[in-house]
Amino acid sequence: MARNKSFNRRNVFIIVTVVIVAAALLTVRLSYLMIVKSADYAKRAEELHERERAIKAERGIIYDRNGVVLADNKPVSTISVIHSQITEPEKVIKQLSETLGLSEAYVKKRVDKNSSIERIKSNVDKAVADTIREYNLDGVMVDEDYKRYYPYGDLASKVIGFTGSDNQGIIGLEVEYDNYLKGSDGTILTLTTANGVEIENAAEDRIEPVAGKDLVTSIDVNIQKYAEQAAMKVLEAKNANNVKMILMNPQNGEIYACVNVPEFNLNDPYTLTDSALNGLDQATLTDKQKNDLLNNMWRNASISDTYEPGSTFKVVTATAALEEKVVKLTDRFYCPGYKIVEDRRIRCHKVGGHGSEDFIDGIKNSCNPVFMEIGARVGVTNIYKYYSKLGLMKKTGVDLPGEATSIMHKPANVGAVELATMSFGQSFQITPLQLLVAASAIVNGGNIVTPHFGVEIKNKDGSVAKTLKYNKTDGAVTKETSDLMRQLLETVVSKGTGNRAYLAGYHIGGKTATSEKLPRSSNKYISSFLGFAPADNPQIIGIVLIDEPEGIYYGGTIAAPVMAEVYEDALPYLGIQPSYTEEEIKKNNIGTMRMPDLTGLSKADVKKMLKDYTFKEVYYDGEGDTVTSQFPLKGEEINNNSNLILYMK
């Protein structure tokens, strides 16, 4: 009996000990959770009952080189609903559908969806958003947002690019510099119950958004306008497929203008233009067909498409020959209108031939047999050496997505025929930008520049966050060859095939081309002109390509005048002053005159009086017969050959 009592006492002791130890452990654990981890668990509980809504960051502005805004932001709102907080669903559906112009079925589907938050519509104008905010509907959120806005519409559309619904870059500079431009979104944190219902009178936490940085580009709005106007004029006159033009500073690679007409409206980028549809009925298009047409409409062909450059490429062949010293200016050639290479008869653009000519004549005449001869003298190995040195075997590195590169024969596969056709720009393909970079090196003293648009990244206070740097490689050609090529290419404009690019007072160098598209039997051409100015110290270089012009298609006839038209505006704008020879002054009536007073005169009297003046054009504004005012004003000193506007009543 005593033994049983002893046994029971021992068991009770063990049980009590276990209970005490367990209680002590639980107390320690509870103290740890309540004291040490209290802040952490309070934060977790808060996060569990917080609802998060994004505050969109303001996207950085894109400027031209003079501070003109190319891409801006317009304040808008995003309208969303939170299912668990809606107390009057029918009222919400009715008022949102009416105010936002949406079907009730569309809104009802989102109102009924039991999700944390459901977006109804983005990019809602501020006035409409303010109206919805005044409805004070439970469960309806009106959050600030930004919509990208492009003040110039279609200007440089394929360069600037546009953004998507979430303000992310889609094409062009918008996507290339997206990391700088996009900024960081903020957040609104709202306390809710376990069922997701917002707690009344609970303060919101707000993490402010950080605006994106601004981008300053090398684009000049005025030069871009000059170029687009000239390109559109020739596009319509020649009923061409498209016209491409790039204008660049050959000394540092800054691109002033890049034109790809027809352009598209950056504020409405998903609407196909008439030129993009090309006669197709949009209503019958499949989604794939529409996407393909949109991608083609957005495509920047100046950097994304390759072509056979034709005679503009002769500047490369001539440079290689001069560098290798296999030709002298006085070397004589004979052109009967063709050249026999192995079993091929390869013709010159002048069917009857140029006859006897020296190397200078060969360049001025753009004679194919001359260039086939000097190409053969240079040889395959050396010609590829200069292709490489001039950057033609790789991408230029331009700061835009989608750049293509050249399509060349492997040197081992180049025979006499291939070398002959390559010497005058056929049987391989490059991009217009690649040719522009190579030509820049040829005329700037031998420096390969990286073509680019981005110049600086700026903070919102205007301070410079980053100056963008680009590679520049010297030694592509010698200074002696560069100096000589500038002189030779100036004679092409002053006395040769590029004479329609001539501008009195300006020394312009250049080269024309008429490239026959593949297949050769199609009789379709690309007319082009490559030109730079001033010839002795180039500050601007440009290339223009007219794709499949109707009627006359020679580059010297239709492309060279386009560049002359652009340079006539761009050169004075850039501060490049004309320097006239005595012959030019006399031939072009260079000088000034004093503007006479024509007010009060009749049309008949005006015509008599203006016989002693040299106005270029006289425009009459109004239906009357008496001049009431004029521009320029009386007494002003104006240039000869100025335009005159007379206001009639």
C-alpha cells in the first residue's frame, strides 16, 4: 500500500513539472511574439488589410535641340471599381456607362467581378473624371494618370515613337530611352476590413511617384519641317511609294532630321493611314493583317531597310582607289557605253558612252566603266578593307531600335563580275544611314562618327543628369584623300550630274544615283542624292531617296533638287552664310533693293511700277483692284528676288 502511494506521488510530481515547464515555454514564446515581434506582426496585419492603387509617374519630356517640346504629358484619370466596396451596383453601372460612353453590359461585367480592383477606363479627360468624382459613388476610384501628347502630331513620327496604354515606350526614342523617361510609379494604400471594405476615417498612406527624366535630342524642329515639306512635295509630284531623308552633322553624328513620308499621327498611332491601307478595306482586315500593316506604318525605313545604293556608292570606290594610289586625277579612260567583264557586257547609264575622259570627268559623269576599271585596280581584298574601315560591314550604332546591317558577298565569292558591279553600287545592300556615315568619314577628314539623336538626360529642375557620349574613330581615310574627295564631289554639283543641287553662294558637294530595284526586269527605281555643305568644311550632310517615282526617275533630275530646296532654307538657318562669285552675283541678280510704296495703286499701275524691280513672285490677296497694304512694308531694304504680298480691296 505504501508502495502505491509513493508511485502516485512520483507521477504527480512528473506531471506538475511538465505542466510548469510547458507553461514557462509558452510564456516565453508569447512574450517574444507580443514584445519582440509585435511591430513585425502589426505591419503584417496592416498589409493584410491594405488595398494598393498605383499613382502613375509623369513621363519625361522629349525636347528638340532648341528646347522645343516634341513629346509632352496631358493629365488624365483612370476609373476603376472595387467590387467589395460597391453599395449601389445598379447606380454605378448606369452613371459610369453614361458618363464614359461605354455599354452597360461592359461596365456591369467589371462591376460584378469579385476582384481586388477592376479598371473601367484609362486616359479619361480631367473634366469627365471630375464629374465622376462628384458622383461620390462607393467603390468607384478616380486616380490621377498621364497621357502622352505630341504637339506636332506626325512630325518625325517614326523617330520619336509613342507609348502604350501604361505609358511604356513602344517604338522609336520612346522605347530606346524608356529607362530614363518612365520614372517610378507611386502608391495609395487604403485600410480595409477582412472583407475588403474600406475603413471609414482611416488615413491613407501615400508613396509619391517619381517623375521620369527629360531627354534632349539633336532633332531641330525647323530643319525637320523643311525636310518633310520637300519630301511630301516630291512624294505627291512623282506618286512615289515613299521618300526618306536624313540630315546630319558629319563632324559629330548629331542627326538634325530624319524623314520617312508618309508619316503617321503620334496621337492616334493605331489608326491606319490611307497610305498604309493602300486601297484595302479596313473593315475586312484580320487582326494579323492589321498588325502587319501597323508595323509597316511605324517602320523607320531609313535605318531598318536595306537597298542597293547605286552611284552614290561610287564615293566609296573612288576613296579606296585614291587611298591605295591606284588612280591619278589625270588617268585617261574610254567609255563606249559599256564594259566587257568576263562573259558579261555591263552597260553605262549613257548608252552612247562618254568617250575619252579623265578620272575627274569619270566622277562628274558618274561613268560606270570608269568605276569598274578602278574597282578592278583596287581589288577584292582592299575594297573590303575600306568597306570595313568606313563602317559598312556593321551597324552604325544609332540610338533607335530595329537597325539593319549590310548584306554583302563573302570576299571568297567575289569574282570579276561581282567586283565590277559592286564598284558602282550594285549586287549588295546597305542602309541609307550606313552610307551617310561612310560618306561623312570621307568628307570630314576620316572620322567615323556614331549617328545619334540623344544628347542629354535632364532632371526636372533643368540640371543635366547625364551627357550622352558616342564613339568616334579616326583614321578611316587620310586627310589628303578627304580633302581631294570634297573637291571632286563639289565638281559633281557645279559641273556634273548633280548640277540641280547647285545653290548660288553655297559650295555644295554631292553624288547622284538611280538604283534599279530587284528584279531588274521590274523597271522600278530608287532615285537618290547624297550632298554636303559647305564643301570646304562640311557642317551638314544629307541623303534623300525617292522610292519608285513615276515618269522621270533619274536621281540627278528629281532627287538633287529636293536636297537643294532643303538646303536653301537649312543653310542660312544654321548660320552658314553665302559667298557669291562675281559671276553668281551677275547671273542671279544678287543684291538688295528698297521696297516701294504701292498702297492706293491699282493692279494695272502696280504691274507698270514693278517692271523696274526684281520680285520673284507677286501674290494678290483679296478680290478688289486697289492695294490697301503690302508686305514687305514700304521703305524696307529687301533682297532682290524676294516675294511680295499685296492686300487688295
